[in-house]
Amino acid sequence: MKEQSFIPPSRMLMGPGPSDVSARVLEAMARPTIGHLDPQFISMMDEIKKLLQYTFITSNELTFAVSAPGMAGMECCFANLVEENDKVIICKNGFFGERMKENVERFGGIPVMVNDDWGQKIDLNKVEECLKENPDTKIVAFVHAETSTGALSDPKSLTELAHNYNCLSIVDTVTGLAGVPLKVDEWNIDAIYSGTQKCLSASPGLSPISFSEAAKEKIMSRKSKVKSWFLDLNLIMSYWEGEGGRSYHHTAPINALYGLHEALLILKEIGIENSWKKHMDNHLILRNGLEELGIEYLVKEEDRLPQLNSIFIPDGVDDLAARKRLLNDFNLEIGAGLGVLAGKIWRIGLMGQSSNKKNIEHCLDSIKQVI
Amino acid sequence: MKEQSFIPPSRMLMGPGPSDVSARVLEAMARPTIGHLDPQFISMMDEIKKLLQYTFITSNELTFAVSAPGMAGMECCFANLVEENDKVIICKNGFFGERMKENVERFGGIPVMVNDDWGQKIDLNKVEECLKENPDTKIVAFVHAETSTGALSDPKSLTELAHNYNCLSIVDTVTGLAGVPLKVDEWNIDAIYSGTQKCLSASPGLSPISFSEAAKEKIMSRKSKVKSWFLDLNLIMSYWEGEGGRSYHHTAPINALYGLHEALLILKEIGIENSWKKHMDNHLILRNGLEELGIEYLVKEEDRLPQLNSIFIPDGVDDLAARKRLLNDFNLEIGAGLGVLAGKIWRIGLMGQSSNKKNIEHCLDSIKQVI
């Protein structure tokens, strides 16, 4: 075993995440560690909360970053909102719907699946049919921006539908946040989680999350304890919301939070609407370039995520060998297909800091040479 | 709200954690983020695994860092090892025993408490009595180094006792690892978790963890699914252990792992035995200085943790005001008392990078001025 400091290669990150992290965010993470109960650190946590409210466009009090990656954010939503025998409709149109099902089952809920093909957006009619057939449903859960396929669904209409049938909505926007329009309050979303390593371009390891008053009420009136101490919002609330001195819950990932704070500042400087526009503008440039190379998209135009471009691997190209060449000869990381799409598609991310003309140019040039 | 980069004050961290993080570790965390499936990142994860095996003194295959703080490491052990109606003896001699109880209950187990006073080590006789009275016990869980009191218990004898009664042991060494002797294989410990922000002096946010073959067998032969998807070791095993390409489980906290890698390298350069010795040597210097000031320890000499010095607040000193002065006028963070010891003790950490003569001198000088 070689025993020396790890010096990572310089990559251009254009896969499904992490995206390129800016020098400002890297520098922020290298600032001296201070205590998690230091008054200055607590002020910074308050600022992160406000910046996340800005990013989610919400005034939800219960808005913060879970001290673990996006998948823990998912688990935090399901662990807190699902009780024994609660029926939960899960709209599955890719890899992450299956994970939601696993979550519901582990917390004693009853998942009811509404399936759409991988690459399709979620079909509202099917969801409504399912709600009619299952009037005792408590929650409708779905993915806003499917990282496995690049398909965009409609959280506004899906949440409206859920509310029409007295359900709460749980929304996965791990890849969506800051990349496509999302208005948590205006769309009345009840619980939503994201990740830091996609369109926010911070390092992975934290999960921004937000809960409506209705969701908070359900959590506070639970009949049973949450089946996780680490993710129990009844405990975490007093950590992130406590006035004049927080109660100790766990030791926050100090330096990672420095990085998130800086990444959110950068986003606020750009402006959330401008961030959505940037992602769309750059997507169109990439799309034009890919089309010139004769490459086709998996998802039909109107349902495409600008920040995650799923394209069919051209005929005759060896998936693994081509991606290996991109990485080793061009320092370019793009994503492989997952599940049923493994070996069939590539996923090109244009997220956050990675969404810029230089990256697009390098990506198109490199792909041209390996296909 | 002021909207600017967060520049933390320069503190000397001598509380119960985090400890001072060295420039080398801070620099490591600021290196460019790469993908979590990048072959070079995976090699670094393999190195972390080997360095953790060195630190725990174990050849356990299932040794890695949970992608979340120490409390998630605790939850990972209990979530995976406890099944419905499993009886678990919890030795409680401080704050963290209570958290273990919460964990057992949430995963459907039956906690049986063995209580010792705060500041005492765990009494082996009481544990044996309890094991005799509860022959159907499956697990004995205890804290090696109680962060709330500074008391050291004896994992070797406690694990031996557990094994004599056909139980597995779960050991909390959040504050113990690298600060006091710990030999996971020689002492036959079954499951153990730690944190990065104590004697390892990395930033908080990760939880080093290790499981024996016996523990692994119990996990693989569970009758029910683990009540956490994020912490299910059956899934995480294939992420950290997968040969020739890992299966995707979650996005690892890339930059935090750079920091842990560097912190473990520093520890290996020092040598694990030398690290134990350093903590003891510096403890004795601090102790002598504190005794000269007429300050008394909570824990009796032979059971004291060298890395966490719990001392009685001198008569007439205002706890909060004194700690506030230490922080604001001397940039020195020390810890308050927790639970029944709040307002009665201070906790002075001498962990990892914070365990050095300069810190001790500054600490003694500062305390002298506020008492």
C-alpha cells in the first residue's frame, strides 16, 4: 500500500453528480474547524437555513440540511412521515422510485406503485386512477427530476392531485433543485429533499430538506416513535430551530457546512431564476452539438431535464471502453446508464458549476473522438 | 441578513470535540472534488479501509466510514444487529448510554439497563449479575470512553463477559479511538463505532466502524430487513467491499473523505501506540497544572480518560460567564457539563492535534484568569 497524501486528478465532472466544485467552495471547506456549538457557527447555520429557504422558495420553518447525503434526506422524509400501515402511492419512472418503495416498506408502510416507463414523465391520469382505487392513501411520493433517466415531472400538478385526495406529497428533487423551476410554497409541497452535489455544486454529503406546516403537524402527532434516532425530526427540530442555545443532537459536519454556505451564496449572487435559465440555455447549446453528431436523446424534448442529458450510446460504440477513454485521455467524467438502461445510454450532466460553455465544448470535442 | 462568506474565528478547540484540525487535513479537504465512482477515488477508499484497520487494530473485512456523524455510526450498529424482541443489556454510566437505549427501542429490541453513576467506570459485577438474570440477552452494549464524564471502561473484560453468556458486544469508542489503547481483534469486539472529530482530528461528519465475522453473520442471517435503507450493511457491504466495480449505494462525501484519509495518514506516521502515549503524557502535564490551581477531577485517577478531563467548576465561578470569557477573550473552547453534570463540571479535551504543550499552556493560563 502506497502511503501518501491523496492528490486527486483534475476532472471535468459531467456525470449525474457530483458536479464541478468551484474554488470558492473548496477554499471555504479548508477554513479552520470551529465548535458546532460556537455562537459564530450557529449564526452560520441560521444563514444556511435562510439561504435554503431562498433556494426552495419557501418560508417553511423546518428547512435545513440533513448531516448526510441525499439518500439520508430521502430516508428522513419517509422515516418521519410514514407510520405502520400507512398507504403510500409511489410514482416510479426510474431508479429512485424503487428506493422510495424500499423506504416505505422498511418503515412499515404499504407501497402502492404507479409505473411509467424509464424516460417518461409521471402520468397524472394513472396517479389519479390509483388514488381513486386507494382512497385510504396517506402520501403520494415522486421524483421531480429523475437522475437515472433525465425526465422531468410536474410537482405542482402532482401535489395538487395529492391534496385533492387528502394526501401529503413527498418530492425528490436531488437533481432538480436550482436546475429547473421549483416553488415549494407556491406549489404547496409538503416534504422535499435534495443533495448538495448536483446543481448547487457543493461537495456531496449533505441533504437540504424542507417540510410544510401540514407535514410538521403529521410528524408531531405521530402515534409511534420515528424508527431512527439520527433522523427523528422531533429531535432535530430543537437542534436547528432552538432559540437561544440549541440542544445537542449530533456533531454537525462543520467544514462541509462551510462549503454549502458558500455554494448557496454563489447561487444567491446569480439569482435562482437566472440559475434555472442558465441551465436551460446551456442545455440547448449541448443539445445542438449532440444532434450535429447524430446523437439522440432518450427523453422527448418537452420532458427533458436541462441539467441531465440522457443520450443513446451510438451504434457500435463500446460503452465501457469509450467512457474509460473519456476519463483517462480527456479527464472527462460522464455517467453510465443505470438499471434497465445500463449499456444503452450515457448521462451527461450540466449541473451548477459544470454548466458552462467551456465544459460543453470540451465534452462535445471529446465525445466526437471516442464515437 | 449579512450575505458574505463565512470566515470562522481562530479557536483553540479543547472541548469534547471537534478537536483542532491540522493544516494538512484542511488542505486535503480543499482538493478538487472528483466522482465517487472514479477509479482513483475508489483506490483512496480502499486505502481508508486499510488505515482504519490499522487504527482499530483489526483485520475485519467490514471496516469503513459511515457517511454521517458518529451518532449515525451508533445507529448503524443497533439498526443492523438488533431485531424485534432482542434483549440488549446497556451499561449506562453517562449521557450516551441513554442514546443506546433509544436506539434499541426504536428498532424493536428490549433494553435492559445496568446503571452506574456518572463519572464511574462500568462495574463488571453488575453486568454479570444482569446477564445471569437475563439469560436470553443477545447483545451487551457499552461506551468505552464516556464523552459526557471522561470515564474509561474496559472493553476487553466487558466483551469477554458478553461472550461467556453468548452475547455480542457493541462498543462506542467515539472519544476513545486513537486516544487510549484499543485492540479490536485481540479483545474480540463484535461491533464498534467512532467519530472523526475527536482523537483523529479530522472534521466531523464521518463515523469509522468495524464488525467482526460473528457480527457480520448475525447481520446476514437477519429474519427481518434492517429498518434503515441508508444504514443497511447488507447494501453498504457491496459498496465498500465490491470487487471490480462497486454497486452504487449513495454518493460518498468526497472531500470529507479526503480529510479523513489525510488524518489517518498523520496518525499512522505518529504510530497508534505513540498516539496513546502522547495523550497520556499530555494529560499528566495538564493534570499537574490544574491541581496547582486547586482544581479537582470528577473521575478517580485510575479510570480517567487522558483525552477528556472532567473537572469540577471551582466554587463561586459562574459557569456560563467564565466559558464565554474563555471563548471571546482567549479564543479557547472548553466543554460544559451535560445532563446531571450541567453547571457542575467543565470538560477539557486533549484530543488528537489539540493534545500538545502549547494548547495546555494556553488553557492553564486562560483558566487561571477566569476563575
